[in-house]
Amino acid sequence: MSGSFAHVEPHAVLRVATSPAWVAHALADLDAILVDHAHCEKKAAVMALSMVNRYGEHPELIEAMLALAKQELDHLTRVWEILRARGVALGHDPGDPYVQA
């Protein structure tokens, strides 16, 4: 679980080609996509750390979750740097309406 997908070819992970319509939609509001992506990275890191807190008696799980938290925080940092360079604020995470419902 602590491994990285850096060594995996994209075609080995993605089973279906990305729709050109989705790409056009994403590029139409790239800032919103980046902000959403940053919030997702943040949530993944927080969830991994909460697992460390909850399951402290499981060393293998702790190691995996610490590696995951570190990876997600690195991703968040990279997305944040892009947002800053674009002059976009991260803002408050409004949450997902589907999940809230």
C-alpha cells in the first residue's frame, strides 16, 4: 500500500480513454478543477492520519497510512503551488452535495 504508481504506465491504470468532452469541460474552468483536486488531496491525507490515530495498535497499517498521508500531502503541495502561481485562493471546502444528501 505504501508503493507509488510512478512506475505504472497510464494505460495500465486507466481502462478507458478520457472523453474529449470531459477535457473540454475541465479546461473551461481549470481553476475550479484544481481547487477541487486540492481539497480531495487534503481529505485523503487527513483520512490517512485519522486511521493512524484510530488503529495505533496495528504497526503495518500505521506505516501504510503514514506513507499515504505523506504522498497525499506532497500532491496537495504541488496543486497548491499551481493554484498560487495562477493567483487562485484555495478557499473553504463546500463539500460534496451528493455526499451531504
